Amino acid sequence: MKQQRTAVAGRMDPDTRSDCRVEFTRLDRGGIVVKVESKVESLYGESIRTLVTDVCRALGVQHAALRVDDQGALPFVLAARVETAIKRADRTITAAYLPGDPQKHSSQAARVRPRRTRLYVPGNEPKFMPNAALHRPDTLILDLEDSVSPEEKDAARLVVRNALRTIDFGRAERAVRINQGTRGVEDLRAVIPQRPDVILMPKCEDADAVRTLVTEIMAVERKHQLPAETLLLPIIESALGVENAFAIASASPRVCALAIGLEDYTADIGVERTAEGKESLYARLAVVNAAKAAGVQALDSVWSDVDDMEGLHASTIESKALGFDGKGCIHPRQIPVIHHAFQPTEKEIERAKRIVEAADIARKSGSGVVSLGSKMIDAPVVRRAERVLELVRQYTEEEGRA
Amino acid sequence: MKPSGSFVKNAAGRLVPRIVNGMAMRPFALVEGIAPKGTTAGTLIRSCRDYPSDGNKSVRDLKEALRRSGLRNGMTISTHHHLRNGDALTALLFRAVKELGVKGIRWFPSASFPCHEELVPYLSSGVIHHIEGSMNGALGRFCSEGKMKGLGVLRSHGTRYQSVQDGEVHIDIAVIAAPSADAFGNANGVEGPSACGPLGFALADAEYADRVIVVTDNLVPFPCIPWAIQGNLVDFVVRVPSLGDASKIVSGTTVVTRSPDRQLIAEYVARFAEASGIMQPGFSFQAGAGGTSLAFVLKLKERMKARGVKARFVRGGSTQYLVQLLEEGLTDSILDGQAFDEAGVRSMRSDPRHVQTSPFTSYNYHGKGNFASMVDLVVLGATEVDLDFNANVVTHSDGYLLHGIGGWQDCLFSKCTVLAIPSFRDRIPVIVDRVTTLCGPGSLIDVVVTERGIAVNPLRKDLLSAVKGSGLPIRTLESIRDEVLDLCGGKPNPPVVDVKKPVAVVKWVDGTLLDTVYRVGGKKRE
């Protein structure tokens, strides 16, 4: 008789919501026996049992006992938890249960688009996922890296994979932050077939790392016959990364932006991170300059105090003044504050309109000189004004979506 | 109306019992209610010769007061939920009833709370025959599982007043918890260690009950002022060491939701109030003390300040946030039925613009008008809503009775009724094909605001056109429902209930029967 193997996945404690705990034991005979304790038993009891059995079948499991303690997990979560438990019990299983449809909620990735806000959602906290996009971040990041403990990496990977296949993230850019190294390669294999728009690459230190990752992504894209669309967003989080920022930004046409991560950066240079941020001023300026030189966006780090809205606003105004195009968020309430700070002021818009009008008049009259009242306007001033109006147009389009 | 056994189908298409606890009932016929006939109930004429001329109506203890009130088997005893989840008096009361060897009591509370779980043994042993009032937590489970001896009767605050006034419910003994009282029986809720705010819910009971017992832990020399309850209506005054746990009677501070999704709902409601033009100088609104409602008040306040708009009145339950509106000059008055936190109690005690109301002034449908229909905007919750905007507030989708109606039904008569609800809870869709229990007819529900968008009742073309072009995510209930069912994995099964075994009925504001709550388990609903 073969050894019985038992494994557990998911969570079940008094605070658990919209999640479940699955205990899986492989057996030699007796078919698939499912025992369910669920707060939604009367509503979805049969549906839960059917899904658990379907996942077992898809993974080639013929005989097993499963116990599900459910606190209202949505089907994409339940399926991920069952699959994780099975794969923890038997690491040789490579088959997968794929709910939903990767095409349904994906759109063509756009290299240029507003990225004022990128909201990080922990990859192993499925309860936050269905509603995250309703808070309208420009980019929504399902995070497999720092927000997931090492022993839950496998679980989060399947939750994120299933989320990308089943949840409509609206017009938010769909992004995944993968892990470093071989874990990151496994992450790519799970998520690239689900057509995310962007892969965030943590702790990027040089152009080779970008090129290696692009090669890995292409391998997965080729295997699944997907268009070569997935964009890359390297995060600079070390002194070396800052030094190599321009090479990183220009290593591949897939790079759409550079982000800076200040918790790791300040640790790397051996200083405390302060709210004022003097210690990272050089790094932030270097990243902005490298990104702009390479023709990509520059995105600032997150503001970690979710209760300090005034601090966040002031910090975002500073980010904007330094040349950043966006800022990270760790809580949805930060989103409107950042969007508001990035919005050009009425005064800026008014002035930009007058400059662009004056430039139009000058062009039509064939005059090479643009003037506003008694003042001569230089070409870069016209370009900046055009950029302000372009941002207003983009942001308004984002706000107008419903 | 076709009879079906002991049930009859009402105008809302719901089967309701013909007889409830031995009394013939009328089925729901019209949202506007059927025309009442006859006169209101009266009470026995009393004489000063039977009461002490020195005004001292104190008796030794509750048992003595009950005995002298003529307590007998099968009587109706009423209590009130002013002490909320801190109430210790109701447990004392039923211990006394039990010790007097009395059984079969109809308990007629204005609401019950989780702390009343300790009454379950009295229900089991038959001291309490059945409850007519809200049934939450353990009492809700007890009733839903068919263990209560009689049928539960769920009424709104207004309908509770109506049933007493119209003589449908005759209260034998009213027991009124008074945070402050004198020996004559004058009482208020704003002073004393158990201060709770207004005592308006006890008004009907004081006026119509045969016997009225005031129980206080803060006996003051005559006169107890202000007198929210007049001593002239009171038979006995009992002093007890404590009415309850002050920290659970009012919270130190009421807490705004931190859930980003509920914050988003609150934001949408506030934006809707502004975009629809409801938020204009002199307007009025009512929102509850739930986290979403509090967040809504804060977000509306920002908009009122930005636009320089001041309300004429706001309706309580009061909280620190409503008190701030009053103190910052953003409303002329608070008309308050209950105070949820210390700031609410303090304001009612010290600010003449913060006024006590009662179910009579606010909600009673059998009167010469009430305040509810004059409110411009009311923001409520619900457990379920169907595609015709019919809503449920008493049962969950699994059939269990878990909430009371409160003032919810009465508030539906406002000029704009908004349900601010999540589109799903965990894996429980909130927008359903058929509500488990009908509590509010859809024609009175104007807007449903969820985190996924705002649905405006097609009957309210005026509101629809007012918010057009506002940038608000206006959607149909169907489209929100479909999106949620997609996430939840299809339509849920209907609750498993025994349709032959009613456990409670839901009244409409005119006293007719709107729907039935069934025993959970057993045969499936067809």
C-alpha cells in the first residue's frame, strides 16, 4: 500500500473572510470524498463539492479525502487552495486546473498610459482582489514578492494566476510583481499565459537582468503562442541599480517605466528612510533622469503611512516636481490623493492653453516666433504646455471611465 | 386573494398566515396602506386617590412592582432598547417573572440585542411564550429554528407605535429603564451613569399600558428634569444598583468604517446627494450609525462645506459626527430618536437644538402625518435587494432571522431612499432574484448604491436625469447582479426552509402582513 500523503493550504482563523482551508489526503481507493464546512453551505454547498472534485480530476487525482473549511471563498480562491494542497502533497503533479478565461478580461498592453498610481495587492490575500480595481488605480499589481511569506509563495502564485483569469480589473493596467531568481521564473510560467499587461521586476541591478527576464518571458510566450506584448517595469532598489538605471531603462523596448523602491534602497546605502527623504534625493533624481533619457516613465516609491494623507499629498507634490509620473500605493484610500496631486492645477491648464493657442497662431501665420502678450515663448515652454494638456486629456479620460 | 391552507397570498405575492398567535390578520394590500377604521385604544381611568399624595411611588423591588401590577400568566410585558447591548434590566425582569412563577409572557421589546441571549432559557422553559419585536443573534437563531412557542411578530418602530395606539397590542405592564428618575416617575435618559439619550421608544408604552414601572439606577429628588417620561403616567418606581454596562449602552466613540469598499460606497452616496441636487440649502437627511453611514456623513459634510450648504435638520440616531454638524453650524437642528455615543448624549443634554423625537412624531403611519416622509434623503442598509428594488432587512440569504426592522420601513417614505450596500458579502450575492423576506416594497426604494456602481429605480426618472453626465457610475441592478454572480460562481440555491412552518411574520406600516419568515431546514421552498 502506498503511503498516504496529507497537505494543507489556505487559511482558517477567526479573522478569515472570503478564504478557506483545504486539507488533502491522497488515498489508494474509494474515489474522491469531500467534506465541507461552509458559511455558505445552503447557498453554494453543492457548487463547492463539484468544484473540489473537478480540481482533483483535472490534476489527475482519482482517490483522495478532502476537508474544506470555508469562510465564503470565491470559486477562484477555492480552486487555487485545492490545487495548492494537492501539489503540496505530491510535488510531481504538473497539471493545472484553470478556471475562467485569460482572454476575457485582458486588453492590449499600452506602453504609454497614465501610471500615476500603482496599487499593490498582496498575492495571498484574495479577499482584496475582486474590488481592488474599483478604487481606480491606474495600475493594479498582484504582488508575489515582499507581501508573501516564503512558505506561501506557491499558494499566492495560483491565487494570482486564477485571479487574472477570472476577475475583471476594469481599465486598470494588470500587473504582477514576481520574485527574484528561479522563483521568479516559476512565477512567469504561471502568470504570463494569463496575459498580464506588465511584469514588475524587483531589485533590478543591471541591464543583463532585464535581458534575461525578457528571454524567459519570450520562452513562455512562444510556448503558449502568445503575442510578444508583456511589458516590463524594473524596480531600482539598490545603489548599484541607481548607477545602472539608464542601461536598465534602455535594455529592452519592453521596459515601459522605471520605479524606485526606497525601503530597500535606504537599507542598501545604510541609512534610515525619513519622511523628508533627503537621503534618497540623489537616487530619485538619478532614476528620473535615466528614465527620461531612455524615453520611459519614472515612478516614485510608496508612501507607507496610510493614515497620513497630508504627508502623502505633500510627498506626491514633491514627486511630481522632481519629474516622477506616478507613485506607489499600499492602500486604496491613497489613490484619490495621488491623482489629485498629479492633476495639473487650473492655473497651469489655463496658461498651457494660452501658450498652445499662441503657438498655433504663430504656426498658421508662418511666424517662427511665439509670443504671449509682450513675452517671447521658447520652444521647450511650448512643449511643456502641450504635455500638460496631453496629461489633462489622459487623466480626464481615466476619470471618465465608468 | 386565493386562500392556501391557513395562508393567504397578499398583494405583494407573498403567502402570509391568516391567524397569528390567535389573532386574525389582514394581508398586505397597498404600499400606501389600507384606510383604518374606528378609534384609538384607551386606557383605564385612574385617580389620584389611589396614588400617594407625597408623590412617592417607590416600591421595594421589581418583583414587588410586578406583583402589585397584577402580573399573571399570558400577559404582555414591554421593554425598550435604550440601553442597547448594555441592558441588564431585561434579564433582571424575567428572573423576577420566573421567581413569581408566571409563564407564557408575550415579550414586547422595541428591539433586542446580542446581550439578550440570556433570555433563551426563559423562552425554552415557557416563561416567555414568544417575542414581538426584533430578534437578533441567539434569539434570531432560536426563532428561526422553530423553537419559539408562538410566532414572532416583526414591526418597525412606527408600526410598534401603531399597533399599541390602534389596540392591536395591549400592553399589560410596561417596564421602562430610566437612567434618571424621581420617585413620582418623571424620567429622562440624559443624566446618570447609564445615560443613553432619548427615551422616545417608551412613549407609547407609557401612554397605553395598564401599568407602568420605571426602573432607575439614578433616583433624584423630585423634580427629575427634563421629564422625557411624565410621572403622571407611572405606577411604580424601582431603584436598582445598575441598569447595565455603560460602555455598551453608548460607545465612547462611534467608529467610521476603514473598509475601502465601504468608504467607496459612502463616497458614491455623497456624490449622488450632491449631483442629484438633493444637497441644497435647507435640505434634510438621515443616516444610521453603521460604519458606512458614518463615512457617508463625513463625506457629505466635506461637500456641504465646499458648497456652503447648510441643512435645516438632520435625523438621528445621533453620533459625534451629527453633533459636529450641529456645532459647526452645518445644520440648524438634530431630531433624534436615539443617541449612539457619548457626544450624542452630551449634545442632547446641553443643546436645545438637539431635540428628542419618538416613534409617534417620526414614524407612526396611523397619525396626521409623520416626519419620515419630510426627509429629503435617507441612507439605509439591507441584506438583500431584488431587481425590482424590493428589499430585505430581517433575514440573511440562508433564511436565518438576524436583524430587526428598526425604523427602516418607516424611513422608506422619505423623498429619496438610498440603500448603501455591498454588492456581495464574502460569497453571498446581495442582489437576488427574489428576496428571502420582503420588508420594503421596491416602489419606495429609489437608489441602490454599491461599490460596483449606482442603480436608480426606473420609476425615478427625475433622479436619473438629474445625475446624467455627473460621471457617477450609473448602472442597472441587472448588470451589477450579473457581474457578482460571475464572481460568486452562479446563482446561489434558495434557502432551505419549511414553508409549512412559519416562525415569524413581518408587518407593514399599516399593520397588515407583508411576509412570513419560515423555519430553517426541512422542505425546500418552491
